[in-house]
Amino acid sequence: MKSFSLFLAVVFGLSFQASALASATGRHLVYEFGYNTKAAKQGTGTGTETVDVGAQAADGGVVITGTDSWWNTVRPRATNTCELYPNGNVACTQRPYALSPIQLTIFPLLARQYFKPLMASPHATWPLNYTINAAIIPGANGFMGQPYTWNGVYQAKGEGTIKGAAPSILVVNNGKLTQQGGRYLAANDKMRIAYDPTVHLPVYVFDERSHLPQRSVYNNDTVEMKLLKY
């Protein structure tokens, strides 16, 4: 764990200094990503994810839109709009009802209550239970490209402030996504997240999903993300 914390400190190469904001609502965010590769400014499998989070509605939800802009492509692809709720629920009710693998990783993490226990202690442990109702883009992560509900059951643990990258807190988040109905596919999910409590955002994410049942040697997919702009 110490080596991973050191890795994060090196990866950042930046310090987010900004006034504290109540949540991610009403914000325009840009993340650099790597899909099955390291996040980088250029290279196969890399790109930027632009996320717009709307104002909070009466039911606590917000409209969230994500756009994947892959390196070396002329036009952005996979622009999807969904509803995000405080506990992490994601409902994609607009055609094509879709999420890219990058959006599947980042959307729930922007929920208002996702990291709330860290306000009490950077070493807090807490359960996370939420649903994702969407069509996961086929061929990108082993899931079928039809609208289904996926149950996410996770256990998160704060590992304290990251040395050399304060005030960011390392969060280890392990769990499982299980499809309801359909083919009952599933994925074991392991995340390592750097969360900045001063801007209330994940500033670094490494997400590894292992798909069940295993259908080939290429059974895992990874997403790495770094916050560039908020």
C-alpha cells in the first residue's frame, strides 16, 4: 500500500488548491484517461473524458453528461446523458441509454454522498450499494450492449492522506457489479482512488474489472483517470 501511495504522489505532479465546494454539482470536469493502458496525453487507448454535472433537483439527483474524446480521432464519441443520485445510483433513461467503460467508472464516483464518510475520518470504512441502469457499450468491457440494471455492492476504506499528495486521501474500494436478468453477467471490481476533500472530487482513479464468467484470457479491463480541470 505504501508503494501505491508513493506512485500516486508521483503521478499527480500537481496540487489542487481551490476553495472548498459543497459537491460536484454544477461543474465542468475534464479527466485524462487510459483504457487498458496508462492515462496519457496521447497513445492508443487514451483520451479525455469531459463531464458536465448539472444543478441538484428536488429528488437529490442531477443530470450528468459525459463525452469520450479518444486520441487520434476527429470527432468525440460516446456522449451519454444520465441521472446521478446522491448514493451513486445511475439511471440512463435517454437514448441510447448507454455508458462507456470510462463513464461506468467515473459517474458513480461523482455522487454527492459517495465519499461522505471521509468527512469524519480519512480512515473511515463504509459500505456502498447502488444500481446502474444502462446499456453498457458492447465490446468495450465484456458486457452486453442492451439496457439492464446492474447492482453494485462495494466496501470502501480510507487509507489516510497520501504522502506527497496532501490533502488527497487514498480510498480502496472493492466490490462486484451483478446484472439483474438477462445473462446474469457479473464483474469483480477493484478501485484505487485519490479523493481530494477540498474540491470534493476524485482526482485519480485506477479501476480494474474482472468479468464473470470468464470467456477468454482477455477477461479484465482497466480504466485509469487523472483530473485535469474542474
